[in-house]
Amino acid sequence: MKLLFLILLFPLITGFSFFEKNNGDVEDGNELTKEKKYDEAIKYFNKALEYLKKPEIHYNMGNAYFQKQDYTNAKDSYIRALSTENTKIRDNSYYNLGNTYFKMNDFKNALEYYKKYAKNNPTDKDVKYNIELTQRMLEEQKKQQDQQNQEKQDKEDKQNEQQENKDQQSDENKNDDQQKKEQEKKDDQKQNQDSKNEQSDQEKQDKQQNKEQNQNKDDEMNKNNEQKDSQNNEQDNKEEQNKTQSEKQKEEDKKEQEQKQTQNNKDSKENKDEKDKQEQNQNKSEPKEVNGTELTEEDLKMLENLQKDNKNLKLYQIMMNSKLLNKTYSDKEW
């Protein structure tokens, strides 16, 4: 690519020939630029701008910045130079803006300013070459950008894929952890349930054992009670038997005594009867008297009957003592 820097610089001096006699700061700046003392040249250009507001001075300053490779300030200076009424300086600013953007790898803007220059200078071969070169560079840049974008996209896709794989792995790990936790929870629940079942079985076993023990105690107690009752019954039976035997013996003794008493009574009665009989016989043979009165056999029988009843006997005695006894018993008034 051909740069028009030197070609554009000398026409500027020619175009500003009046400065050679009237403006020493611009002239000193141009000379310092030729001597590659760019910083000093820029100082003189800035000094001239303090009292001379000319766009062409920005053009010379842009050339100094460009050769210093300060393309950002060069671009700004050339843009300010576009406000000049000098068409040649304006066209050269278009051209050098194309060069500056080209150096900055901004091929799109470079191509734009080259075309603006070519529009006013259609026969310039250098700008045609620069346009073709810039178009190729722009296409190459686009390919590179596409490739970079593709690589970037591939990288992002790969990163996304890695992230997805990572997320998937994380999800799988989470699922594994979740499954592990669920399994642990199930195991814990099962263990707790087994423990509860074991505890329940143990409680049932203990309960059954306690029940059996209580049953055994009850059986033993019932057995003891039965034995005790049996002993008591035996004792009661024995006592009852003894009592019965005693009562029986008493009854027999009583019966025997009654029999004896009966026999005695019988014997006594018999003796009495015998005695009474003897007395009767004796009374029959000997008449009796009561209070000097001789009693008949009928009176004696009556007396005998009265003697069996104490009450009648007393009555008889009273009667016997009364005057009625003077009467005969044949009247039977008493």
C-alpha cells in the first residue's frame, strides 16, 4: 500500500507559501517534521493555532502525529482539517484518514475515506490500489472475524457443553446424592421400623412373659388357696366329723341316759305302781279315815285321782276341811 504522506506534505507547504514570510511557527513546525522531530513540531503547530485558527494547521499536525505513529491523534487532526475550504487539502485529508484507519485495522472506515478521495480523484492509481487492498483486508478481516467468532462460538459452545456436562454431572451427583439421601432415609426408616418392631416384639414377649408369670403366680396362688381351702375343708371336715362324732356320742349318751332314765322311770313307776298296788291292796284290806271320817272305796279312788293333780289335791284338802265333808259322798255336790 502506498502512503501519500510525503506527497501531501509538500503541496501543503506550497499551498501556504504566504506562511513562509508571515508565519514562523508553521514554518518551524514543517521543518521539524522533516527532521523527524515530531514532538517539537507539534508544539509549534499548537502555538500557531493559539492565534491563527486555520484547519490547514491541523492537517500539518496530523502528518506529524501520523509519522510519530500516534494514529488516534492523527485521525482527530485530519478530521478537523476537513473543515477547510481548500479542496486539495480536504481530499488529502480523506486520503490520509484512509491511511490512518488502515493502520488502526479499521478497514471499513479506511475504505470509506479512500472512496471519498477516489470520487474527487478518479484517475489516481494509488487510491485504486489502496481500495483493492483494503477490500481484500476487509474480507480477510471478516473471515478472521468470522473465524474468530466461530472459534469464539465454538469455544462458548464448548464451554456451554462443558457447563452443561458439568451441570448434568452436578445434577447426576445431586440425583445420586438425593438418591443416596433417600436410600439412607429409607434405611433409617427401615432401621427405625425394625427397631420399633423389635421393641414391639420384645414388649409383646415381655408382656406375654409377665402374663405367664402372673398366670403362674395366680395358678400357684390358686393352688395354694385350694390347698389351704382343702386343708381348711379337711380341718373343718375333721372338726365337723369330730363334732359330729361328739354330738353323736352326746346324742348316744343322751339317748342312753334317756333310756336309762326311761328305764329308771319305768322301774320307778313299776316300783311305784307296785307300791301303789300294795298300798291299794293294803287300803283295800284296811279302811282309811280323813279327819276322823271313814272313806269308802269310791272316795279312795277319787282321792287317788286328786293326788295326781296338786291343784285338785289342795282343793280336796280344803273341801275335806269344810263342812261339806260331813255330808256323804253319795250326794256328789262338791
